[in-house]
Amino acid sequence: MSRSLDAIYTIWLREMLRFIKSKSRIVGSGGQPLVWLAIVGVGLGTAFGLHIGSSSISYLTFVSPGLIGMTILFSSMFAGVSVIWDRQFGFLKEILVAPVSRLSIVLGKIAGSSTIAVMTALLILVIVAAIGVIPLSMLSVAGILEAIVFMFLASMTFVSIGLIIAALINNIESFQVLMNFFVMPLFFLSSALFPITGNVPAWLFDLAHIDPLFYSIDGMRASLIHFSTYPIYVDGAASVAFTIVFIAIATALFKRIEGK
Amino acid sequence: MQNTNAIELKALRKEFKVNGGKFVAVDGISFTVKEGEIFGLLGPNGAGKTTTISMLTTILSKTSGSVKICGFDVVREKEKVRELIGIIFQDPSLDDELTARENLDFHARLYGVKEDKKSIIEDVLRLVELEEYADRQVKTFSGGMKRRLEIARGFIHHPKVLFLDEPTIGLDPQTRRKIWSYITRLNKEKNLSIILTTHYMEEADELCDRIAIIDHGKIIKMGTPEGLKSSFGGDVIRIGTKEKKELHTLLKKVSGIKNIKESETGIEISGNDGSRLMPIIAKAANKNKLEIDYMTVKRPTLEDVFIGLTGRDIRDESASSKDVLRAFTRGRHR
Ligand SMILES: Nc1ncnc2c1ncn2[C@@H]1O[C@H](COP(=O)(O)OP(=O)(O)OP(=O)(O)O)[C@@H](O)[C@H]1O
Ligand SMILES: [Mg+2]
């Protein structure tokens, strides 16, 4: 047991060290959503009108949790898939031959990557709160803590999905294609940019429900801006279920991954 | 753990699927490595050495056969096997973004090395003379420095069975000798069992207690380096003389000579222990007033045995595209 915790910590530590050394990743992962907020948020805000539906929520406020979700989606997915690079550079063999359980390898990778994703997400939350995009009056300690739980669940899910993709494909070209066909729909179906309620066509509404990010963002909206499609416990239950299922699949595939 | 062999493989086989068909990379290999033995695996490119080692070290599944490391099955008791082994991979396996020390620290932690972790890391860094570079990112290292770091890493936890896949590739002669002496020391002091692949015949000769020569996935010869060499026909003595006929007749009576033939400049004989035969020949010639201009003795090297058994052009023939690709990526990363 303590051996497994050591292994998880070791792999977590490596993720941290690599992140700290890579300046471009630090700037990129924090900067991208802010650029989106400035351009897409303001631009679409004008198109949608100032308020969402009949509520008093402005579009910028509405879109902020969505962009936090986007950050987590991109950053986590990328981190999970980075195992392909580990394989390319041979480091994966060093990990696979070590006397540690495959579950702890997966959990270590998830722990490291989601720490980074959630830290970035929190940074964005601080910024949008500081510039008043999410009014301070809406925020509470409990709400923020709930949002952090959703951030972690989302990140764990998407790192796992990234690991699954890495285990199934082994070249970088097909990974590019997959990312475009897979990540963008996940993002657009998540309600990050527009509300997905009874107003959208039924097929879109249904499809959104198999997107894990939909529940994460809905949950963050429930806890941060008190505007959501579902009550928080529904989002929470769905998120937990997705997380467990994807971690299990990632671990099962990792047991079969070969170091050659 | 008395009486268990370090490594025991029976009829080990590996097939790869290639373009719809199958390719047999390892074709029913069996051998045992005793505890404390250094066992060499020699063979041309593409012979199946790395594939064999990958299966022995649990990172590649086998098609059939059985493998036991210290009595534990590599499939059913993976975790236990992983505890007991250490490996230095043929291909690069470092995290280039991390520093040398961080790479070693990662390894030590994964293998649960806690006591004296710091001092062990210092020791292995000193062994490969990288102390000064310990805190530099590995991507700034030369190829040989990276290789030394990988070797250092293999020695951090104390494995019972060590796998070395072309460990000294790309190292300068001094460093190579240092690594050799460290390997033999570990083997003597800690009774470490070692399995080693190499293309350097002096390395195999110097280090290995026993050697298996493999080609096309099969073992074609196995034995001690001495045994392999003498099975190859013993020493060759070349004698320069103008009196070929007479000497030939004379030598037929000398015992210990296996084979005599006349050459352009004299006579060529083969026999075991050539350095002992030479004075006997000299004495006999002297007694019969036959003049000898010169005598040379050549011991067959392991390389002669290797080339004799595997053929000269096999190397090019089977350097598959994967090998080429590997050579290419290796060149790029290092
Ligand atoms: N993943 C794979 N898929 C298909 N064929 C493979 C695979 N891995 C190895 N092979 C083939 O199996 C054979 C044995 O390869 P292996 O790497 O074991 O050779 P080797 O003896 O280690 O050679 P070298 O001296 O070049 O390291 C080669 O012909 C190689 O092309
Ligand atoms: Mg090899």
C-alpha cells in the first residue's frame, strides 16, 4: 500500500518537474482561456444579447465556467496522451518494468496532470473574479470548494481518456486526427459556449448527455454562478461515475500495454 | 533460495504480426543461467536478443514457452519478477527534460530505495563520472553521457538478476573497461546473476562465464568462451620454411597436431595449445637439421567463432527496417 502511494507520488513529482521546466506550457495553458474569454466571450456575448434567457446572468459570467472547463479538457487530455511521447522517447519502458502496480502508474499520471490542470483552472477563476466577470457576491467558500471537486473529477476523467487513446494508438499522426474529431465535439457539446437546456434540438440535448464535460461545467455553474441545467447532485453523481469508469478502462488497457 | 536458477527458459517463442502474416523473432529458445553466472547472448542484428530480453523482463508478452526468474513465472508473478530484476535497455530510456539526478531519483523512488538514497545516487554518479553534470538537463548530454547515466541507473536498486542489452554501446574504451570491472565486481561481491548482449567480442570474452550464439531466433551454439574457441579447431600455427616436404613428414610424428597442410610459404598446422606445440616443433626441426624461418601462433578469437557460425553477410541481410529506424531515432535523440 505505502509502496503504491510512493509510486503515485513519484510519478506525480515527475509531472510537476516537467511542467515547471516548460515555460511555454505554463504560459499557454493559462493564457489560452483568457484570450478566449476576451474575444469569444465578448464577441458571442454581443450576439447572444446581454443576458442568458430570462435570467440576470450576463454572457461573460455564463461563459467563464465553460472556459474553465475548456482549460481542464485541453490540458488533461494532452497530459494523458503525452504517454505517446514517453513511448517514443523510451521512458515508458523505464516505468513499465518497475515493480509498481499498473493502477498506481495510472493514478500517478492522473494525480500529476490534474494537479496542473486544476491549478491553472483556479488561476483563471481568480482572474475572472478579480475583473468582476463573476461577481464576488455570487461566490461562496462552499461554492468554490464544490467547483474544485468538479474540476478534479473532470480532469481525472480526461486524463484517463487521454491515456486510453495513448494505449490504443501508437503514432502521433493518428493522434492529431483523433484530437480534432474528438476533442472539439466534446468541447462544443459541453455547454461551455451556449446553454444546453430544453431549448436546443433534442438530438443535441441528448448527445450532450454522453459528454462528461457537460456535467462538469453544469456542476461548476451550479456552484459558482447558481445557474445550471441540473441540480448539483445530478452533475456530481454523473461526474463521479464517468471518472470511475474511465480510470478503470485506462488501468485495464495499461495492464496490457507493452514496452516494445 | 537455494538451488533455484537465476533464469530458466524453456522453448520460448515470440511471433510478431507483420502485414497480415507472422514473423517468428524468437524460435524456441531454452537455456538456464545459474545464480551468480554471467551469461552472454551474442548474435547478429535482428537475431532476437532484445526480443528475448523484453520477454524475460515482463515488458513483452510471449507467444509460448515458459520463463522463470529466480523461480518466479514472468507472466503469473510479474510483480515479484520486477522486484528482482534490473535492466539497462538497448534503446534510450531517459527523461530528457529532467536532470541526471532527477532521473536517478525517479528510479530510486519507484524501486523503493529509501535508506542512503542520496549517497547511493552520489556513488553511481561518481562511478560513471557524471558528478559535475548531475544537475544538468539530460537533453544537454552527449550520447555517451546518456549511456553512462542509464548504466548508473541500472545499479541503483540492488537487483538479483541484471539484464544488460548492449550496455557499453557508444562508450569510449576507458569508460567501457571501468564498467566491465564494476560489473565483474558486483557479480563477485553480490553474487549478482547477469545476462548480457553485446556486439563487442572482447567484452563477451572478458565478462561471460557462458555464451549462447543466436541467429534467426534460434540458439546455434552454447558454451564457455574457451570451449567455443577450442571447438572451433584450436590454435593455428604458421611455419615459414623452404623445406616444406621434409618438415611435413616430420611433423606427422609429433603428437598433439590435428591438421597439417602446406601453404605457399611453408606449413600451416592446427592443434590445441599452440604455444606449447611451438617449442616441440622447433626442437624436432633442429634435431633433423631442418631450417625454420619463422613461426606464428594465432588463437581463434570469439569473433572467428561468431563469424564462422553466423556467416559474414547475415548482418546486412537481416538489418530490418526497424533496425534502421532504430539507428535513426537513436542518432537523433543522442
Ligand atoms: N514490434 C515488432 N514487430 C515486428 N517485428 C519486430 C518487432 N520487434 C522486433 N521485431 C523483429 O524481430 C527481430 C528480432 O529483433 P530484436 O530487436 O530482438 O533483434 P536483436 O537481436 O536485439 O538485434 P540488434 O543486435 O540489432 O539489437 C527483428 O527481425 C525485428 O525486425
Ligand atoms: Mg537488440
